[in-house]
Amino acid sequence: MTTVGSGIGGLDGLATDGLGNLYVVNQGANVITVLTPAGTQSNIGTGLFNPSGVAVDAVGNVYISDTQNYRIVKVAPGGAQTTLVSGSPLWPEAIAVDAAGNIYVADAGTNKAFEYSPTGALIRTLASGLNYPVGITVDSLGNVYIAQGTTLVSSTAALHQR
């Protein structure tokens, strides 16, 4: 094993981008720590409170589940930060993004999973009646997988065709 980052406290979610950068949820500092292949380390995300998930799209936008601020944050490649979705009871525990830029959120506050457009508009509720969902991912075929407790819930691409 090799240590690739140091001084990062309260680790949670991880993501990578097409350039080989590693994005680490640093709950201890309420930021996302970015580790480059060259070994440099920097932080993105301001005003975060207990972030828990991170995802990166094909053009380098970083999406953060800012759990205790009850919001989804987008950080553009240039550093501009915007709130895409916000409001209680939203408790975004995990986040993913597909090739089209749609955002998938596992919401532990409502025990549901949602799909949002790249601009933050709600597209649909993917699942409800979950038991504290803590992970979500989407594959290249549009299949969505949600981790909750000791079970993995899947949603087929056929359910999400537009």
C-alpha cells in the first residue's frame, strides 16, 4: 500500500476524473481535497458542512453532496461554485453523475433516490422506501445501483428511458 495523500481528516466519498485526479471528501475540513497524479494537493468547495459524496462529470464539473447544508453543490473547472438543489428534508448522502451530466442522489433524509438534470431540475424519483441509502452509482447503460444497509438495490435502464 502507498499513501497518496496526507493531512486529510474524516474521509468519506471518493471520485476520479479523466485526467487521473482523485477527489476525496474531507469531512474534517469540510472541503473536497484534490490529489493530482503529480502529487499536488489542493482543496475545493467553500461553505460545506459535513460533505459526504463527490462525483465528477466528463468535462470536469465536481458535484458534492453537502449533507448538513441540505444541498447539492457544483464546482466548475474554473472554481465557480453554485448550489443546484437545496432544502430540507434533503440529506444527500451520496452522489453520482452519468455521461449526459444527469445527477443521481441517494437521500438519507427522505429514504429516496432522485435523478436531477445538469441544471438541478428534478427529473424523477428513482426509488422510495429505502433504508438510509449511503451509496449510489450509474453505469454506462443507465443502470442505477443504490447501497442501503446490507442490501444493494438496482434499477434497470429500461425504467429510465426517456
